Amino acid sequence: MESIPILIKMFCLAAMAFIVAILLTPPFTDFLYKNKIGKKIRAEGDTPVFSKLHAKKAGTPTMGGILIWFTTAVLALSFWFLDRVVHLDYFHYLNFLSRQQTLLPLGVLLATALLGLFDDYLGVVGRGGGKGGGMRMRHRLAFYSLVAVVGAYWFYYKLGFDILHVPGLGDWHLGLWYIPFFIFVVISTSFSVNETDGLDGLAAGVLGICFFAFGTIAFVQGRYDLATFTAVMVGSLLAFLWFNIYPARFIMGDTGSMSLGTVLAVIAFYTNSVFVLPIIGFVLVLESGSVIIQIGARKIFKKKVFLSAPIHHHFEALGWPETKVTMRFWVITAMSAAVGVAISLVGR
């Protein structure tokens, strides 16, 4: 197919995703508020700055990420099913679910989303071994490691991927080292997104830009189904963002942040653009890096580097309005994504 029809398909499906998610939101939010599925704010003594800044958000409905992955799954599976059953050219044109490009990203999205949903549920009811409810960190790590191992197996043994492309320098054959490298990138990206999901609209805006950037890379590479998949993700994220901007009607929760971070890393591997993932997702690196620095400084030097971590809370503590922090991080992401896409196209 030529590029123009593909672009039309991408924009149409992105618009469909936006409309579907918007229409699903009223009954979904009514359900969340009616059943008091709200966020609990940590009140431990070791997080006084965070607890003070976000006390007003206690009770805000969580699990809003359901709208993003559910909408994406509905569109992918619906047009795949209609293409197989009805046999109309229109449905064949809109079908973007393929074994070679989008089956694994969709499977990873759903698997990690359901796990995140379970974690959110434990947090709401106050169960689990984590602080304030939810799974312990080691249990989360174990589950997401399992998902990453399955993804690594698929890429290495099923798709034959073992190459890391470095823009301007060429391809590096990693061999079996590709598997642990894949696992590390997937886990670190998912947790980086999870750390970023701390202010109204922050994670959704950053992720929307990142998915758009990787969709551009996939389109240039001729991976049209994957590019369409990212377009649907962007449309769903924009609908979520409509209700998530300050003051948020609901928040993403682990069912959104963990799953979206995981699938973002998977798409980076599909496009062999992992080298530019830290550039495109610079804000994600900044967020998780600030947490690592803060924890290390407290354990080794018994002092804090930041007033509060992740770093967006540090700027809040300095007196920046939440909306200013969020929108400036969006701007940084837009610029870093542009640089990352440009670098990824070098030597292609």
C-alpha cells in the first residue's frame, strides 16, 4: 500500500480511538465514583513532602488507564474479527492486527494491564504487602520479568532479532546477550513510566508524544501495522488526557502506566530503535534517575538530593504550580522526541 492511504488509515483509526474512549468515559467514571475506587495517598513519615502536596488528591478515582488499553484492544480485535468474518475491503483496510508486527505488542499490553489492574485493586482495598496496599516491589518485579522473558523469547527465537542498531555506526550483533538486554530495557521502561505517573496529565502527555515518535519511526521503516497501532494508542491517550489534565477526573493507575511503559519498550525493539529510547523518553529517564539518586543518597550519605522524588515532586516542593511542571515536561519531551527521531533516521 502507498503511504497516503496508510496515513489516512492511521489518522482515521486514531480519531476512532479518541471517540470510542470519550464515549466510554462517562459510564466508566460513574462506576469508579459510585464504587469509591479511589487513590490512597501515602502518609508515612518518610514521604512528608509528597503527602502534604497531594493530600487533596486522596479519593480521586484510579484505574483510568483501562480506557487506553481497552479501547486499543477493542479496535484491534473488532476489525480483525470483521476482516475474517465479513470479508469486506473496508474492514480489511482497517485491520491492523498482524502476527508479525502487532500481535506481541497487543498481547504484552493486555497481560501487563491486567496485572496492573490487580495491583490497583489491592491498593484500593488496602491489601497486599506494599505500603498502603498493592503488591510488594519484588512481586511486581517478578511478574514483569516473566512478561519480559516471554517477549525476549519471542523476539530472539521467533523473530530472529539479535541486532542493536546504533545510528551512524551500524548494527551490533548481541547474540544471546540480546535476551538479558531486552529484559532490562522492558522492566526499566515500565517502571520509569510508573514513576512519571505522579501529576495530573504528566504521564499521558509524555507517553502520547513518545508513541507518536515511535509511530513515525515505524512508518518510515514501512512497518505500517505497527505505526497504525501506535496511532490508536495516541488517540486513546488523547481521550484519556482530556479528562486527566488538572484537575484530573481520574488517574491512570498501574493498569495504565506499567502496561504502556512495557509496550513502549517492545515497540522500540520492533523498530530496532532502542538506542534512541532514552532520548525520546528523556523525561522518563529523568524521573527514574532522580528516584535512584535519591534512594542511593539516603542509604549511603543519609541525605536527600531532592526535596522529594521523583523529580516532578521536587519542582512542586520548590513552589512550581503542578500545571507548570506538567507542561514544561511535555515541552521537554516534544524536543527530545524530535531529536530522537532525527537520530534514529541517520543511516537508515
